[in-house]
Amino acid sequence: MEKRKRRLGDRKDGYLLRDIDAMHFITGVIYPNRCDNEAYISERIDLTNLNAYIANKNAGGDEFKYTLFHAILTAIVKTITLRPKMNRFIQNSNLYMRNEVSAAFIVKKQFTDSAEEGLAFIHAKDDDNIDSIHESIRKQVFHLRKSSSGDSKTQDSMDILNKLPRFLSKFLIHIIMFLDRHGWCPNFLIESDPYYSSVVISNLGSIKLKSGYHHLTNWGTTSLFCIIGEKAMNPIFKPDGTYEMRETLDLGLTIDERLADGYYYSKTIKLLKKLLEEPELLDTPANEEVNF
């Protein structure tokens, strides 16, 4: 993304959008809370081409296999890169553009009830594609699964607050929330917080759950949440009314509706679906344009 000199009013994680229309300026003031401005979109993806693409990627016998999750994450990163309004956020009633495209997701160290969870972050670059993102995920997953608990400074900070007397911890939390609104939270509090990324992705399909709605939060800056559901066979209809049963995947997307208009969101979802149903596009750099 473009490097910009920081100006008065900018945050360390984004710059203030000063040249915006009146509607977007006023909307941030009269509707200040992200949770009050959620738009939910459900989209079904035909996996026919994507399954073949992933099988071909894994033909080399790599120990860390390419998966649907890697493809979906890459597609979302490319979509946000090409549709930059999806990388905006509103805090303290002001509209900002994020300094980078990033994605956060939870890694379950083992599939058991008592197993610990770790957080993985992707800090995307303009030239990233599915191969570079796959490698970044591989490194983080291996690190998290080998690491012990207590690996998160954010979690350590929360543990300290939880041990304080309730009146004191609540007072400190209100101070932290004030710092959050103004972009002044110290890095040790938020560096591993998923709600400071461009998008949070939850792969419920990996634990045999269907896709569905997930709320946004007023804390942090994340304005996009993606739920990946479980694969299933569904009818895909043709123009003549006939249909064919194919394997599909449902995505649930919760978006802050204050960032753009409905037409912009519609084209964004159209691009995301195209990337997943024509997956060879995932081999191209994130900033390479796509006709859709």
C-alpha cells in the first residue's frame, strides 16, 4: 500500500480521510457505534474449480497441504487490496484508511475440548499470492502449535487486569477504551488482538459447523468478519432451469455498512466469488487487477 507521511489527526494504524462527502462524515457522527451498523451477507461458492485447483497445488506432496482456508484467505486479501474501501474503519466518529491489509484467525493447537488456541496474523503485501500466504500461514501454525501458553502479550495484560480489585480493573478498562477510540493504545495491549486487523476469519467448517452471522465489535478497528461454513452438496441451477448437484461452501460476511454504499459492496462480493470460482487468479499478485 501507499506509504504516507503521518499528519495531525492520523492514527498509527491508519490515516484520517479528510476529503470525503458530507454523508460519510455525518454518518460517523450520528451512528458512532460499529455494532449498530452491521450488514450481513451470505454467499454460496461452487467448489468444483477450487477443489481441482487445490488438488493440483498439492500434487507435489508438500507436507503442509494447501486447503480451502488458504484459498479463501488469499481471495479475501486480494479483494480488500483491490476494493480499498473495505479496508476503512470508523473510530471516534472519524473515517480512516488502514495502513495495511491484514487478516487474523484462530489456530486450534489440537482438536480437543481442552486444547489451547493461538492467534495468527497475516500482514499482507501488494505482491502476495496464494503461495506466499500459504508459506506465511505454515510458519505461524507450526510456531503456535509448538509454543507453550502465555505467548500473547495481550492475553497477559488481560490476566493482570483480571487479578486486580474489580473497581480498579473497571476504571483501567475504561481508560483503555478511551485510548482505543483515539488510537493511542500501546502496542503491548493490542499487537495480538484480532480486532485490529482488516478482517477476522473464522473457519467453522473445520469443526463441522455451518456458516452464519457473527457480530462486529465497537472495540478495535475491524470492519469485516468472515465465517467459513461446512462443505455440502447443493443444486447449482443453469440458465435453462436445469440443475446439477455440486459441492458448495457458504460464506457469511458481516460488514460495517458505513464504509461504502450497497453498489460497492455488491461488486466486492462479486469479485470475491469470482476469485474463488476461478482460482487460478489466486496465483496473481494481490494488487493485480481483475476484470469482473
